[in-house]
Amino acid sequence: MNSQPDWAAQAQAFQKNISENWQRALSSIQGTGQPAAEIPKLNFPAAKLQALQQAYLKEASDLWNQGLNVRPPVADKRFAGDAWASNPMAAHSAALYLLNGRTMLGLAEAAETDAKTKGRLRFAVEQFMAASAPSNFLAFNAEAQKKAIETKGESIARGMQNLLKDIEQGHVSMTDESVFEVGRNVASTEGAVVFENELFQLIEYKPLTAKVYERPFLVIPPCINKFYILDLQPDNSLVRYLTEQGHRTFVVSWRNPDESQKDKTWDDYIADGALKAIDVTREIGGASQINALGFCVGGTILGTALAVLAARGEKPVASATLLTSFLDFSDTGVLDLFIDEAFVKFREMELGKGGLLKGQELASTFSFLRPNDLVWNYVVGNYLKGETPPPFDLLYWNSDSTNLPGPMYTWYLRNTYFENNLVKPGKCTVCGEKIDLGKVDLPVYIYGSREDHIVPIAGAYASTWYLPGKKRFVMGASGHIAGVINPPSKNKRSYWINDKLPKSQEEWLKGAKELPGSWWTDWSIWLKPYAGKQIAAPKSYGRGKYKQIEPAPGRYVKVKA
């Protein structure tokens, strides 16, 4: 008579093994140089481990009993092709891989530890599973094998050529970059550079209406990306849309820093960046006030600049728009997993006194937040299948990375993501002023994207808690970029509005109304009362001492990291 397994004893031994191995794994993803005593302890309850063991053994046994009759997991697009269905070994490897992944994620969820540590474990498992998928290896990828046979090995040869090319250029190709040229078929809206300094060029765009509003409109994009995400193509260009609505539009084009800017600080980006751009825009426009927009990190820069101006008793901005931006960094989503005291200190030692954070490092960090879509998908297509990715303007922009000055980056890292100091009145001194967002009393339009993984929707909504002026919050469908770049002409997606601003975004959403199409139209209506009267459109670029330097999009945006 067969005895029943001693589940309690097995679970105890399994728990000890799992705890020891995961403790070592956790120490490797904790912070660089963090003392072992500060590493959180892990505990795996025996009952949960027993349940995971039993579920795993049952599913593994079912797979074994099915033999070569396993159906491929078509719900996962990596294994949905016909080649996986017609290759029993490939289908079995995919099913077993997904079983292992579910079990490992179950172990991460079973761990009794603090929320941040559990998040790190979950992230580590997700990265490991994304990297170890059978679809990533020629020996297991049924589609790549089928293509190699059909092309008599040409796909493998092309894959090797693609690999060598990507090694030379320093990043995995997400699109056919040879198709695009900045200034020709992206960033092509007509305009001129009318000012430049060490940090940025200011672009003025040609009016597309006979009359313009008297208050110019200034756009401050993120300095971690190129500005032309807001001017990709004529039919999805936010810059062009502004000009079509009658706004005299100016855009900051941040310089891609080299060694000569390695010592620039956050104060420099506020004083010689945002504040200077506001002053020059006002002077060229001949207006006492302007309207301004900040996108992503550009919104954080704009918010900081407005707080500096408020501390000085100045009010040159009539209204502000914040697109997928943080002011309050208490809910930063998955990015919070990387940041602790040890990591911040390491970065400060490495870059705080000077140096450059390379653009490719930033780009890789954001790509690995969605590894299957933004990394391994292209590894498989480019190298295993020998394909050239199709031309896509947004992915071309995404690959056009920018550097950051070390001191600026480390100040930003500590005072926003780690210590969340911007929302603490008087905690931060910027440009010689103790800043307080509670003094930034002006109308603000705040936009967040529902599926944003970089600025989670709750993080975008949190700005409503600190700005005392009249506010409007709008949520758009999709993610960090696609939600923002959603022109009315496409008639795609939807957005949500709610005139009330309760404490939490969840409460706001319960009372929100969904409307079809683009939030741009709502924003345009909101902006109109703050734009001033209409005047004749200027016939030339610049004004007075500010002359045309060169045609848009200028030199700075064309510099590669």
C-alpha cells in the first residue's frame, strides 16, 4: 500500500530552500552597497507553499499525461502562431514555461514581507520570465525555425546582419530608422529658432491663422526625450494643433548634453531653462503674461519654475497645463522599486559632482518596464526571424535618446522620487527661493493617461491636492504617449471628465463621464478664456533683439546621445 506524501515535511524543506534562495536573489536587486542587516527578511508560510506545490505537481502531471497533444497557449501572442500549434514539442515547452512562470509569481505573492520588497520580487520574476521565454531562443521558437526552413537559412543570415548592426548602433532596433529624418518627415512643422543658450533652443512656429491670441503659448517638453514627440506628423502634432487654434506657439528644444554640460544642475534647468524660456516668450510676444504647458518631466520643471516665480511675487504665466506629470511623487508605480537610499547615494557618488547619465541607460530602463513589448519582441523579430521592423515614427522617437547632466539628475532623483520634497512647503530651495506649490495660484489643466506605467493616473491626479487655483482634471485612454498624442482628426479612444475634485482619483472616476474622441478639444475650450483677445498674426519670427537663428527644428534636436 502506497503511503501518502508527507506534505508538511516537504513544505517545510521547500520553504527553507525557497527562503534561502530568494533571500540571495533579493540581496542582488536591493540597492548597490546596502548593508545585509538592512535587507528585509522573507518568510514563506508553509500552507501557501504546500498549495503551490500541489497545484504545480497537478498541472505538470497533466502536461506530462497529455504528451505531445498539448495545445499551444494561444492567449499569449508570443505562442499564438500556427507554427506553435503544428509543433508538439514547441507547444509543450510554451505550456511548461507558462506554468513555471505562474508558480514563480505565486511564490512572490506568497512571500510575507513589506510591499516594496514584494514588488521587487515580482519585478525580478517578471524580468526573468520575459528573458527566458522559449520564443526568445531559436532552438525552441517554432516560427523562427519554420521561417529558416522556408528561406533556406536566409532569415538566419539576415538576423545576424541585424544583430551586428544593432551592436554597432548601441540599441535594439524598434523600427526602420533609415526611413526617418528629423526636420524632413518628423518635427517638420514650419518655424524658426529665435533664441538659444547652453541648455535649450526656443522655437517659434509660423502662425496658421490670420489672427492669433495675444498671449503666446510656451511648451516645455521633457528633457529626457526629444521635443518632437509633440510634432511627429502633421496629423498628430500637438504643436500644429495649437497653431491651428490661433495660439502663437513656442517650444523649448532641450540640448542633448555633452561633456561641456556635465556640471549642470536642477537650478540651471529652472533658471536658464524654464524661467528664461518664459521671459523670452513674453518679450517676443509683447505680452505681460503667457500660457504654458509642461509634459512629463517638463511638467515637473514647469511646476518648479512657477513655484520659484510665486516665491518672488511674480506671475508671468496666466494658466498652466500639466500632461502626464508628477508634482507629488508618492505614487510612482513600478519605478519606485528601483529607488532606495543606497541606490540614490550610489548615483550621487557616481554623478553628483559631475558627469553624464547616458541616454541609452534611461531608454533601457523605460523599455524594461514593458520587456515583452519593447525588448524581446524585437530581439525575436530582428535576430531570430531576420525581419526589419516596419517604420513607425513614435518608435523612432523612442530610440532617439538623450543624456542628462549628473548633478541635475541626482538632485531630481533624491528630491522627487526618493524624498518627495517638492510638495513639502519650504523643504526645497531652488534658484535661491524656498518653494511652496501652495502659492502657485493660477488656473491649471491637469491630464493623466489611464494606462500610464510611467506616471500612474493616481500620481497625475495628486497634483490637484497642492495647487490652490482653479483646476480641471481629465483622464485619457491608453498610455503615457498614445494617450497624449490623440488628435481629434483620428476620432480614436476616449476621455473622462468630472468637474468635482474629490480626494482620490478612484472617487473622481466614480463620478466621471466618458466621452468619445480626443481630450484636445476639451483642453482647447478650457484654454480659450486665458488666451486674451485676438490680434493680427506676426509676419516674421522673433522681435527686437531676438532674430531668426535657423529654421526649425534647429541643431540641438539633431544631436545624438
